[in-house]
Amino acid sequence: MDLRDYLQIIRVNWILIAALALSGILVGAATSVLIQPTYTAHTQLFVSIQSSGSVQELQQGNTFSQARVQSYVQTVATPVVLQPAIDSLGLRTTSSELSARVKASSDLNTVLINIEVSDGSSVQAAATAQAVANSLIKAVDMLERPKMGGTSPISLSVITPAAAPATPSAPNTKLNTILGLLAGLASGLVLAVLRTVLDTRIKTESDLGRVSNAPLLGRIAFDADAQKKPLLTQSPPQSPRAESFRQLRTNLQFANVAGHAKTLVVTSSLPGEGKSTTATNLAIALAQAGQSVCLVDADLRRPMVGEYLGLERNAGLTTALVGAADVNDLLQGWGQGGLYVLTSGQIPPNPSELLGSAEMKHLLSRLEASFDVIIVDAPPLLPVTDAAVLSQHAGGVVVVVGAHKTRVQDVQKAMDTLNLVEANVLGVVFNRMQVKSRDAYAYSYYTVDPNQDPSSFLENDAPSISRFSQESASQISATSRGQRVASTFPRNNIRR
């Protein structure tokens, strides 16, 4: 991943990162509040040689004392020094326990000894530090005194008496808060990267390009109202969603420039990716452009076209395939253009057998003879084999991929299935693309006034676009139910 990918990860997961950063700050602050304060008292001693000789003797004595200082520092943590301090203060602790709270050090090339004592009480810390310093003075005097008698050549003096500290040395609230913030940010960034790497859902065009080499026919903008208003005619003509389907119509014409694929199967990898709405709106868009279109609902397991368009679905494709009625009597006109719909009919127990039968192939051939384009809404590829069977009867296949829903492995399996049956995959439609995503920059070109009358938009896009945008699907379907091709279709009846 490059820098842009990481910036995209931060942009997408900024809520997670901010939440963890805030949690880190709260944890750091809470830790500072909950931890018992610790006070540290300091004292400092000076090591000297008790000699009044020449300058050379003084220099030798200074070197000698510097060499002995490190030994005295180590002596501070021993019972020889600590036990007398405990006894003098009457502390209820042992020398080993006290040594954990006592720290001694010396500065390089000096004869200074620093002693630090930590305690929950500032007064007790100062008293203990002073007692340890006094005890060290006595211990050194005893250890350095000649065995033959006399005074010790080494003298220790307190130059900085211990004082009760006014503020605790720990916890450091500011430091803990900063560390909590940094830890929270680091955790958020790591989780965001892991979430992106482990998430195999297809979210961008680059993700889609790594899965399939099929051309990208269209990008359908996400619309929160699509479930309530799924049809193209229910959106303003210049809305991003409407423009998406017009772009899909144009790209599909270029993908099928030779015109060999009159029957197009629209399918997807899994249910819920929007293939039925894509097939229905593509048929409407083609009809708006002046073409005669037949929309066939071949999803015999979960038919949705009749519900979207408000048409009767009890008599339709399955009725024609079993020979109970002729297709001329089953086609239903929709709208004022050249769109005719063959709904699913009764749901059969053997959809795959019906869709793969010779009758289905013959039916599509009859429709191709009378219509410019046949759009077939097929079931998803992975759960059932219906779409793969239908693709063998069609001139081309269009695969709908739902953004942020479909996983990479699902699309790969779907494409492998189509390649196995040697289907002609015309391209892929990227559905439910977020308008604010990095790949959807073009969707912000058009703006629509929600108070403007939809009939005032571009009357020249199609002869009937104003009528489509003004009439609801239910009103149109109420006048179109039961219409037959023989009475409404401008051409001859479908050949028998």
C-alpha cells in the first residue's frame, strides 16, 4: 500500500481511531487518579579525606575518595545502613523492603552521593532519607576506621538535607495522559490497518479490478431511498442515481458495439447486491432512449420485477415454458414507451430445468426477433446454477457487484462459474457506490433542487422522460396490466 492508501484508511476509520485515542486519554487520566501518590525526598552527601597535608597528598586523597564513592553507593542498600535507620524511626518494615524504596547514585568524577527515598507520605519520605544519610555516615566511619585504632580517613557530610516534597513524584498525570493518547492512536491505526487488510469486501474500483478483468460498465450511486423508491422514474432525472443508469446504458452500447448480444442476462454473485433493480432500471433507461425492450423476470426463486413495477406475476415466464399460454398473451406493457415485461409466473419446483430447457431457448429466440433488447433478470450465480444455465442462451452477461457487501472470493467464484460455461461477460456494474468515495468524484457534478418540478429537466433525453418522472410506478402499472403485445406493441406479434 502507498501513502494514499494509508490516508484513505485513516479517512474511513477516523471514528475508530478517534475513539481509541480518547479511550487512551481517559485510561491515562483514570490511572493517575486511581494510583496512590508517591513522594520522593532527596538528600546529598559530600565525601572528603581528613588530611591537611601537601597539595599532592590532597590530590591523591581526592582520587582515593572518588574511587571509594561507588562502594559507598552500593553500601546504602545494605542492612548495615538501612537497619539503623529503621530502628531510629521505628518503622514497621524490613531492610529488604526499605531497599526497594531507596535509591543511591553518584555523579561521574565527583565525590557527591545522592540518596532518594520514596514513600506514600512526604514527611515520612523526608525523615527516612535523612535517617539513611545519617546511618551511611556512621557506617562509613565504622568501616573505614583503622583496626589498630584511630579516626577514619574518610568523612561524609550532608550538604543537602532532606525536605518534605510539596508535590508527588508519581503518578505523573500529564505524562500518563500523553502516553495514553499515543497508545490509543497507535492502537487505532493498527486496528484500522488490520481491519482493512482482513476485510475482503469490495469497496473501491481498485478492489474490483484486482478480482476481474471484465470492463466496468457503470457505477450506480448509493441512494438511501432506493429501497422505498427503487425505480429510475421515481428519482429526479438529474439525480446521481438516474445519471448512473444513463451512463450504464451508454457504456453497454459500446461494450456491445457489434450488436450480437441482444439478450442480456443480469446477475450477481449473491442475493442482495441489487441485480433486480439494476436489470429493471436498465430496461427503463433503454426504453427511454427509444429502443423496444423486453424485461424478463427469470429469477424463479425470488421474483422481484413484478413487485417493483406493480405488475401481475402469477402468469408469466413459467406459464409460457410449460405451454399453458402463449408469450403474446403474457407480455405486459409498462409506461408509454417501448418497455414490455414478462413476469416470472408461478414459482416452479424445478427452476434450473425450466431455464435450461429447449423451450427457454426458443422463447428467447422469439423475443429477439421482435425486440431490440431483451434484459433477463437471473438469480445469483453462487447459490444456484440458474444464471449459469441462462448465460448459455444469452448473447451477453452483466454481473452486478454490491459495494461494501460482496467479498473478493465470492466475485472470483462467480466469474469462474461464468468462465466455466464460456459465457460472454460484457462487464461489471459496481452498485451502491458511496457518493463521497474516492472513485465517485464525478457524481458531484450535477446538483438538483428538491423543490424543482422534475418535468422541467432535460426533455430531450427521451420522448417520454417527463411522463415517467411525473407518474408513479403504481399508476402506470394500473393502466398497463393485462395489455397484450397484439394491441399495444407497434410491431407485428412475436413469431410463433
